[in-house]
Amino acid sequence: MRLKILGIIPARGGSKGIKNKNIKKFCGKPLIYWTIKTALKSNLDNVIVSTDSLKIKKISEKYDVSVPFLRPAIFAKDNSSSISVVKHALKFFFKKKISFDAVMILQPTCPFRTVNDINKCISILKKNKKLSSVISLQEIKSFFPDRMKYLSKQKLIINPKFAEKTENLIRQKLRKIYIRSGLIYLSRVKNILEENSIQGKNSYGYITPLNRSYNIDDINDFKIAELVKKKHLI
């Protein structure tokens, strides 16, 4: 099945956790470089950087990726949603009479994704017409929600709704649980436009190993990820 897929690397200029995070030097290169490099080697039909920053635009273009527009400030706020960024990009291409069947969001804060990750997710979506999306997940190994508790004035609330039904179950008895790893969000355009959703109603969970599922939010994440990269621990 032929699918035309647009890869979008969202990289706004403002960042509260780390100043200029997306272009901060990570192992000698701007952080965004690692996502650009991987995306351009993949089976994506087109790859763009969506940014509101002229500086990010110039740095990105240095690494041969297209930055066809500067994102309006309204779509580059702290609370701007990913779907609004995607819709803005799609609208830009629609005006040029260029259409896509699916969109893959590639966050520059995840420098350890591989070409194989991207291509596998594309292949999964192509093979199953019923899937609305393919989203990367990582298994939670330690902090099981089953074991989490609420406190009310220092009083332990033993049974929040998501907690284990039987106290002190061994780890092997607990059901495996996952969170989004942030590496890949691949969604059909129809799903985005008609349901206003990236995930949709029928989403496939693509599991990525913990040693590659780093999502850099703050300076501690940055330092740990850089150490992992430099020590070749992935």
C-alpha cells in the first residue's frame, strides 16, 4: 500500500526548561541535528522543520532539511498543541496542492530514535489500513501506578481507582504498563482532520527500549542523555 508521509520536526524557539534547547550543543552538534539526520535517511517522503525561530531555521537548513515557512506565534506558545502545529503545516501544503496520507511528528528532544524505528512504524501503518496511528511507547519498569497512593493531610489513601486490588503483589504479577516515549507519533491525515486527534480510535503501540527512549525536558535529562551518547551506552 502506497502512503505519502510527511515528517514534521517541531522546534519552537522558546523553551523554559533549557534556554534554546532545540539548538543547544549535544555531543558537538545542535540537539535538532540528530533528529534531522535520522529523518532524512528514512523512508519519509518529505521532512520539514516547523519553527517560529529564524535562528533555528538557519541552523536546520545548514543540515539540508526544508524549513518552508516560519510558524506563526499563535502556534508557538507554551500551550500550543501538537495537532495545531500539524494542521498549520498541512494547510501550507494544501495551498500548494500538495497532499499527504499521514504525518509523523519527530520531536527533536528525542535524539536516540533510529532510522529503523521510523521505517518500522511506516511499515506497520502501511500494512494495516484499519490503524489510525502508530505511537512509540516505553514500558514502565519501576514506578507501577498499581503501587501509587494519594495523601490527604498526610493520611495514606490506600485505594485510588488505579491502584492494585490486592496489596503487595509481586512485580511479576502486575500487568505491564506503558507511557509514550516521545520518539514517534505517526497518524493518518484523515484521522487528524476529521477526529482532531493524533492517536485516534485504533492506535498501534510501538515499543522502544528504555535505553533509547530518552525525552529531554530539563538540564538533568540533557546531561544524562549526553553522557549516555558519549559513553556509547545505546
